[in-house]
Amino acid sequence: MSDDTTAEQLRQELRDVEEELAELRRVGGDAQARRGQDTDTSEGYIEPEEIATELTGIAENEAIIDTLEQRRDRIQEKLDALS
């Protein structure tokens, strides 16, 4: 991002990050809700590998959310500095 970024460009970037955060939170919430549930073909036993994969996906999603929140904060600081 260059030094001559306009306030409108920053606002648009902020909106984009907020939309991405909302989607990741929705997906993360869905994953949390499904965690540990039996699949249609299971007989009540969930493979440890499947559990590990789900937990890894949830942790990765949370890390991305943290990164986007930091990016959002930096964009907001830049926008505030222009005001």
C-alpha cells in the first residue's frame, strides 16, 4: 500500500477485511458445532486422525482470524491518522 492511499481506499479495504472475518467466523462456528459429531456413515466411533484434522483446521482458522484482526487494526489506525 502506498503513502498516497486515500481514505476511501482504506475504508474499502477495511470493509473487505471485515467481510472476510465474518465469513471465517461463520465457518469456524460451523466447524466447532460439528466437532465430534458422528458422520452419516459412522457407527459412533470417530477416527483419531479425523479429530486431529478437525482440530488443526479450527486452529488454522483461528490463526487466520487473528492475523486479519491485526490487519484490520492497522488499517483503522491509518484511517484515523488521515482524519
